[in-house]
Amino acid sequence: MKSIIICFCFCCLGSWGHMLSAQEQVRALRPLEQCTLVTDLADRIEEIQVIPIKQRFDAGLQEWMQKKLLIGPNGDLFLMYGREVMCFDATGEYQFTMKYDLGKECPYHQDACISLDQRKLLFAHGDRKIVFFDLNDGREIERLLMDKSLQQFDGIAPATDGGFYYYSISAPCSNNFEPGHLLMTRFDKNGEKLESSIPQVGFTVNIFIVSQAVGNTYLVRTQGGDNACYRVNTKGELEKAYTFDFGKRGMPNSQGDLTLPDYMRADYYKMPIYLCESGKFFYFTSCGPQAVAYNFLYARDKDSGIYWEADHNLEIHFLSADEDYFYALIEPVPEEVIRETQDPLLRQIFKQFALSLGEETSARLVKVKFK
């Protein structure tokens, strides 16, 4: 699970109010019982598209590891990379950049989301600011100064009436978190705190916390004893969407004071991450025994699915989804990786497209449509 390890190295019960929908439909997933391990995806994939991104990235930098992809209402692609969000059209042609110019590097996190009306991009930066950009032309609209105590947020999602949610972890990558700490806080459009929910109850790692799903909804993951995935729906309401149960092979709630490497190598399935949801499928990755990554794919209308082992040297994870496609970014790779990979998804991609180091384009946007 090389890429996740690299990412994590850089990261080193209160009132529920009306944030959780009373009518929520929670799916209880039992991945190891309901999903079949596969080694070939040839008959599972309907279509693969690879779109050149005419932009060069350094795949060894923190910015690449913490990249985020958002899909606009017209199919435009918004790639968050460090302190900037680059806009590409659906063909991968560069349009403009939305950049927060602080004038110096900031050690804190940054994250972005698209407003519920899909007119603005909200860019949250660790120096206490939310910057609003026009989604059509990248023009900066306003800056909102947040309370100083919120500098170390870990994710952002849109909420009702122009507001937003902040996700903030107490003592990430550790069991020494603050008892009763609430992970999600909702603010109005002026940055005034309204309510908090979702208590942190176990070991939580602060990477890829909030991801965009179909219809500009957002999936919010937790870890530890919660073992749940939440969704910010099209109305900006927070609701529990999925729970994960790996049975006896799942990580015990009582883990002791584990370090991050020990946690990842533990002989259990844990840490559902890279949550993605299209119109028909739900996808996520889990860290299995000895830190081996496994990718799970469920049909949204069935309690069954498939899973496959990821490549240890070149993991590919979906970052966003629309009605039909899952989206991932992949950098050019050495020829030996292409020849030797056992990842069934990568094999299908490499069978159709050359992504070797000799090519001029630094990265490709990969779109995958499953049957």
C-alpha cells in the first residue's frame, strides 16, 4: 500500500441536531462475505477512456499525493493540486487556474468542494480562510476568515444556504484523541458555527476524508469504532450512508496505542478509503493484512460485488464519479511496471493505452465505466 503510506507520512457524544436525516437509508456492507475476489476485469468493464492532461506534475511531491478531483455541472474537471485548482474541459484541455496566493508556503491542509448550486468553488486553506471562486471563469469572489482554532481542518463539503461543513480530526493517526471530539461541524455562509456531529471513536487517518460523488453529493469517511460512511446529499444534509463490517477479520475496536505503520500492517481489514459512488456502483479501498490494498466494487442495487488486489508499486484509485464513469489520475510509468502488474484494472488500461515514461504528457485522466 505504498502510495497510502507515503500520503500518511505527511499527516503526521454531542448534539446531533438536524444534521443527520431521520429518514436515512443505511446500507450495512459485509465486504468479505458479499464480494468475490477476482483477478480479471475484462468482462466487468464496458468502456475505458484515457484523456491527456497537458500539465506536468511531480508524482513524488505531497501535492500529488493529496490531489483531489471535482467534476463540474458541464463536465469540466477541477483538479486540486497544492494551493491551486486547475480547470480542464471534458477533453482535458486546460481552461484556467483558481489559485490562493498566500505569498508563502502553509504547513496546514487545504481542500476544495463545489457549492450546492454548482456556481462556486470553495477552497479552504489552513491559514483560516475560505476562498470562493466563480466556477465558470475562476474569478475570486470573496474570502471568509474563520476562527483561528479551525486552522487544522481536514476536509470541506457544501451545506445548505451557501454554508459548508468542516471535518476536523483530534490527534490524527493516533489513539490519543480528545474524548468526545466531534468530527463534522456545519457553518453558515458567513462562517458562523451552527452545529457539530459524528464523535470520533477510534484511530482516524486524515487523508482523502471527503470525496465528491455523483450529482455533486459528497462521501465522508470515518474510521475506528464508527466504521461508517456518511453522505452530504443534494440538499446539503448529512446522513449515514454505509457501514462496513469485515467480521472477525475486521480491526477490533480496542487497538491499544498503535503506531501508524503497525496499524496498517495489522492482520485485519481496516481503513475504508477512496470512497466513490457513481449512478450504479459504489467503490472503496481497504487496507488488508500486511498493508495490502484491496479495491471493492458494489452494485448500488445489490448486496453483492467484487474485489481485487491492488498493485503494490502502482496503485490506482478512483477520485470522483459521475452518473456513468469513475475517474482516476495516473502518471506515466516504467515499462517493467506495465509488463509485470497483476492489478486487473491496470492490465485493462495498459492493454488499450500506452502510459510509458517516454511520452510528453505527464498524467492521464482515466475514465472507467463498469458493466
